[in-house]
Amino acid sequence: MPKDRLNTMFRGALILSISSLVAKILSAVYRIPFQNMVGNTGFYVYQQIYPIYGIGMTFALNGLPTFISKLVAEQPDDTSQALVTRRAFHILSGLSLGIFVCLQVGAPWLAVRMGDGQLAPIIGAVAWMFLFMPWLATGRGYYQGRFLMGPTAVSQLIEQVVRVGVIIMAAYIGVHRGWDDYHMGSWAMSSAAIAALCSSLIFVSFGLRYLLAPAPAATRPLPSYRQLTRRFIVEGGTLCLVAAVVVLLQLIDSFSVMRGLTRQGMLIDVAKAVKGVYDRGQPLVQLGLVVATSFSATLLPALTNALAHRQLIEFKRHTRAMVHVSLALSMAATVGLIALMPQINRLLFGSLEGTTALRVYVISILFAALITTYTSVLQSLDQYSAMIMGIIAGLGTKLLLNYQMVVHFGINGASATTVLSLAVMFGIMWLGSPEDLRQVLLESGYLIKLLLVSGAMGLVVILTSRELQALAGPMMAHQRSFAGIITFIGILVGVVVFVAGAIGARLFTIREWLVLPYGKRLIKLVAKGKEHH
């Protein structure tokens, strides 16, 4: 690959990574004020249908654009790129129209299967976003295939900002006008179609030129519609499945948690509120994943560069750094959240309901971060079989066990099943990975060191939290503001203990420290300390 093209690709990857990070943070954070405004039942209504939106967004934002960009990059000239994009648009138009019709017609049936017939209009509201999927996926995929990431980055940010704005506005108006939870939910979910429309405007000139204008004559033979459709199902379907893992687990929850709680004997209104409490875990896991994967993801361009230049030793070093950093940050985030969960729950959501279920649920961060990291490496190596087997086995585990676990253990059972499913996914991916990639987790006692450092951090944070509560007394301990103070102090103490432990145990190499925020400064400080001694 020419040097200029490689530099353009890396710059584009950086732009896309930054916009993706901002979009992920927005997508996680808005749910906290939203839950505070609408309460547990209102949050349940929104979260029951959210996975359908999440799957559509994954198709239009990650899975399909990545596949289409690959199709475009394979073409030898501009005309072939334009024509293959047009064919992809036609195939996706048929698919999205089919999904739209199925959701509109099947909304009452789906709502009943979710255990709440009143959800049907909300399913109908979210269905409209699928009509914009072909336009968005082909626009993003075409530009990414030409190594131009700007349009995708801008459309991604517009989509999230508009969607979050509409949701918060719907919640605010709904609360002040006394709307019921389902009416508010319909307006909140209409945000998906409004946001898709707004982000589609970025691709108007692209669409007029490449999708709607008369087709130019082909300069070379193109893949047939049948060949493209087969590739869409196999390759595109694989990429979508990988990108949508966490959302698919949430979709299984939508169909089984409510029914399990009512089977347990709960009144339906109580079950809705309890499901809303369980759904508090999703923004926490999302935020934890952003922290755990964003820094390690900065190594992806270097990984691609090493492969492009066939520098296998350098590729292994970057892979090792990526896995170690991702695992360490996800472990630290998981242990920290478990230790501080009562305070975080009170601070963010105003009560201690579901603290045990949330403590179990956030263990998902650990396995989801490892899955994300390993799939990035396996995709770069074009090794898909272990990923697919892992994902199918994990989803099968959730599907088979979730309902019975909820019937017997309530939302604690649903949390445990999610963690088990992700553990199964990662276990199969790890076993199916190349030998070098498997050894990354086991070499030089890394895992044992990390467990000791994280355990020490968790213990110190719990003891600090208890001491602060004891000093404050029972009156202060139940206040939301005081929960915020304990959380803030707990995070500071946790960071200091973890960093000190990591330095003492020599957890990271210099390369790995440099990936972390302020890593360069820490290396200098440690070096100065050694000089003084």
C-alpha cells in the first residue's frame, strides 16, 4: 500500500475512533438523566424496545458499512466502485423494507412475547429507522472504502446528538404534561428515525450522484446480485453479529425477564419496575466498556500497519499491549464498580434497589472488553470461525438459561446468565485463537499479578467507603450528595492503589504504559524515583 494512502487511512481511523468514542459516551450517559426523569417503569418501557434500535444502529453504523467498504476497496476503478455500491444499496433496500414490514405487522405479536402488549406502538415507532439503513450504510461504506472517514464520523455524531436531544426532550415534556410511560416511550423511540433522517442529509450529494442518477456503463465485470447477496449474508452477517453481541443479549432479556418475573409471582406493575431497575446496569456496562476499550483501540492502526508491512514480531507486540491494556482497564473498572456499587446506585439512580444484580451485571465489562479486543485481532487476521462459534454458543447459553434463571433467582439470575454467556463466548474465541494470541493472557504471570493488584484495590476502596460512612453517621450516609462524595473519593483512592500496585508488580511494559493516559509522566516519575534511590 502506498505511503500516502496508508497515512490517509491512519488519519481517517483516528477521526473515526474519536467520533465513535464521543458517540458511545453520549449513548451511555443520557440514560442516567433519562431514568431519573421517567422513573423505573418509564425506563423499563424504553429499554424493552432499545435492543431493536441497537441492532439497527449496529447494522447501519458498524457491521454493514465495514463490509461495504471492503467491497468498494476491492474494485479496481471509480466506476466499478460506484456500481458495486449501487448494487449493495438495492440489496439493502429490499432487506430493510422487509424488516420494516415485519416489525410493523408483527409489533403486537412481538409485544405479547415480551410480556407487555402495550409496547406494540413503540415497536412500530422504532421500525421507521430501518428505512434509512440502506442510505446510511452505503454512504458510510462507500467513503470508508475510499479511506475518507470524515462523512461517517460527522453522520455518527449528528445521529447521536439528535437522538439524545429528542429523547431528553420527550422525557421532559412527558413528565410536565403527565403523559403515560408508553406515550412517552413512543416519542422517545421516534428519536431513532428522526436522528437517522438528520444524519442521512450528510449523504444527499453522494446519493444523488451514485445511487439515484442513471448508472454509468460498467468498465469491468461486476459481482452478480446473487454473489453479492451471498457475501452480504456470510461476511456482512458475521460483522453485524460481532458488533451486536451485547445488544443481542439485551434483546433476549426483553423477551424473557418480564415473563420470568411474572411467572415468579410478581404483579405486572411491580415486574415492570424491577425490570427497570435491572436495566440500570446497561449504561454502567457501556461506560465501563468505553473506558476499557478506547485506549487499547488506539493500537489498531499500528496493528494494521504491522500486518500491511508483514512485521510479525511488531504485530505480536502490539497485540500483547492491546490485550494487556484492555484486560487491565476492564478489570479495574469492574472491581471498582463492584466495590462502589451501593454509592454509585444511589448517586446515579436515587436508590439502592438492585445493587446485588448490578454488581453481578458489571462483571460483563471484563468479558465484553476481551471479546471486543480479540475480535479486532482475529478480524485483522481474517479468522472468523472461532468468533462465530463463540457468539452462537454464548447467545445459545443466554437463550436456554435466562428464563429459568429469572424464575428462580429474579434479576440476579438474569445478570448471572449474561455474565456466563459472555464468558462462554470469550472462552470459545480464546480456545480457537492462534497459539500466540492464547499465550498473551498467560505469559509472565500477568493474570495473577493483575488479580492481586485489582483485589488489593477493591479491598482498599471498600474499607475507605465503610470508614467514610461510619464517620458521617446514618443520616448523612443515606443522602445522594454524600454518595457522590464517597464515589469521588473511592475512585481517586482506587486509581492511586491500582497505579501503585501496577508499578510495584511491574504489570505493564513501557510500550503498554505509553498507551495509558499520563503513562509517559508515570514512567518519568518512576525513573526519577529510581535515580534518587
